[in-house]
Amino acid sequence: MDVAVLVFFIGILIILGHILSEVFARTKIPDLLFLLIIGLVLGPVLGLLTPEMFGILGPIFSTISLIVILFEGGLNLRIEAIKSTFRECSHLTLLNFCGAVGVTVFVVLLLAGTDPLTGFMLAIIVAGTSPSVVIPLIRQLGLSEKSQTILSIESALTDVLSIVLLLIALQAYQLHRFSFAVAIETLVGSFAIAIIIGIAGGIAWSVIRKKVAFFNKIFAIPAFIFILYGFIEIIGFSGAIAALVFGITLGNLGYFRGILAPVADLDVKKIELTETEKAFFGEIVFLLRTFFFIYIGLSIQFNNRPVFILGLIITLLLYLVRIPAVWLSIPRSTSVWDASVMAVMIPKGLATAVLASMPLQQAYPEGLFIQEATYAIVLFSIIINSLLIILLDKTAFSRAYRRIFTGFRQDTERGEEGKTGPG
């Protein structure tokens, strides 16, 4: 493609992204659905673009999108809210993840006739939710701060669970043995080290920002985040969790005043991110998000119809499993609207699609099957998620969820703790 045409096309997409974002704000028709369709049309349908055309820039772009979106999401999370939602978040994460793994393994063994390890690999890849989809989306749906916190933390945790468990499964295949003790140790270590370094990085940044003029430059923050993420990934832990925790630390510097005081005489208000810096990150997230979903559309394949149908069946069952997971883990003080949105908020993203390629890269015999099934589930999960949000917001379909969540707070207006809107 000619460079001038490509630059022209990028400009059109940015403007279109802003228009679609405004459409979402007014109609609650998710802009990500339109962006995904654009990617599908440009890629699998018309064949004008393919992920391979981007070469190594594709995976780099997806990683940068994940890092920045997690960091920016962390800036808006309050530690008090995280502490108050820890129980609900951990229960929802474990219930939904385990339920999703169980139903996926069952369907794959029943309908595809593969071996259990193949079913397990596919299950852990698709069991999580995508923070790159969830975090930007929930801000525009009028959820309370508590519900937003639960969904944000859950999406980050399940991403790490999927990554770590898939690596353990691939290692078990290569070594022909599995150690439960090693699996638990790897999971706990990945979370703990990433959290510790994320907090330490945030405190260190705050001290350096006061003393070194360069670190007050607006692009110094993303540079530091990339260094932090890369370092933690290199030593074998979760850079995604560290990026989220780094953002939470910078967004809650007042909470760490007692730790910062002995290190240096710091005025927290002078080292907090300014409104200009927060607005800058908001715009960066918007641009990355626009191209992120188009890239997802480019990455989806339609080569194998039976596998595509299998992906649809698994996706529908994942949405069914989600309902009891939310019902059992979320307190009854939660509004019906919040509970209903939480029950449909399990879209998969590019991280899931990237994980899908790992078994194939490791020469796993059923690697191609896993990749094709995952692409189908990514597509259907985003489409169904978008449609359910529209149905909940615009139609009498919401009554079904009101019945399911009888006993939860019945508000006449949506989200008394969040934005108002139709019930």
C-alpha cells in the first residue's frame, strides 16, 4: 500500500474512532463492534490487509496497547475500593475462570474428540476476560466505582492466570510430566513479585520525579512503564500486573505518604500526575484502542467452519456460566444494572489471540485447532458482548436479567453510585 494512502487512511480511522466513541456515548452501541467489523472487512473479507503485513510491529503494538491501557486503568482505581472489593473480586475471578475451563474442556472432548490436554489448553486461553476491552468499555456504562474496580482487577488477574497456566501446560507437554506444586509456586510468585516491583517502581518514580527535571517530561512516564514491564517479563514474571499496580500506585500517592516521607520531603500534590498528563494518557488509550480492535478483526480467520461452529457453542456456554458466577460472588447491595453488565462482561481480546498462537509455535500437534477455535471465540465473544449491552440498555430483554438478579438492589435509575440513565 502506498505510504500517502496509508497515512490518509490512518487519519480517517482516527476521526472515525472519535465519531464512533460519540455514537457509543449517545446510543450505548459499542464502538468496538464497529471497529472489529472494519478490521474484518479490511482483512478476512476483502484481503486488503493481513496481520503479517505488520511483521513484528503487530505483536509490539498489541503489547504496548495492553501496557498503556492497564496503566491508565490503574490510575483511576482507588486502593480503598480495591480493598473493599477484594473478596468479591477473588470469588468472581476463581468461580468464572474455573467454570469457563470446565465447560470448555467438556465441550471440546464431547464435540471435537481431542485429548484432554488440548481441551485444557484451549480452555485456559479463553477463560479470561480482556482488560483492553473491559476497562475502556465499563467507564461508559454507568457502573458504580466498586463494580468498575471488580471488573478491572478481574480482567487483569485472568489474563495472568491464562498466561501462566498455558506456559505450565506447554511445559508439561514438553517434559511429559506435571507438578501441581510447581504450578502453584509459579502462579503465586508471578503475582507477588509483579505487585512488589510495581509498587516499588511507583514509589521510586515519585522520588525521581521530584529530583530530576527530565522525569517531569510527559513522555518520560510511558518510557518508565515500558522499562518496568520489559524488566519484569525478562526475569519471568507478569509485566501486565506490574503495569496495573504501577498505575494504581501513582493514582494513590497519598496512600503511600507514610512510606515516602522517610525517603524524601515530598509534597504528594506536587508529584501527582497533572490533569494534562491524565488527559494525555486518555488520548493515547483512545488511539491505541481504535487500532487495537481493527487489528483484532484482521487477526480473525474463517478457514474451518466446524471449528467456527464449535467456537460459537463454547462462547454461548461461557456466557451462561458467567451468570451463576456473578450471582454467587457479588453482594446483594449491588444494583441490578451493575450485576447485569457484570454478567455479560466477558469479551476476549488480542491477548487471547496472541496466546492462541503459542501451542502452534511450540509444535503442539493440535496447535492449529487451538488457534482457529480461539479466533472464533474472540470474534463471537465481542459480538455477543456488544449485542447484550445494547439489549440490556434498549430493550425489554433487561427484564430477564432483573428476574435472575432478584434480591439485588432494584434501582429506578441506573447506578445510583455511578452515572444515571434509564433503568
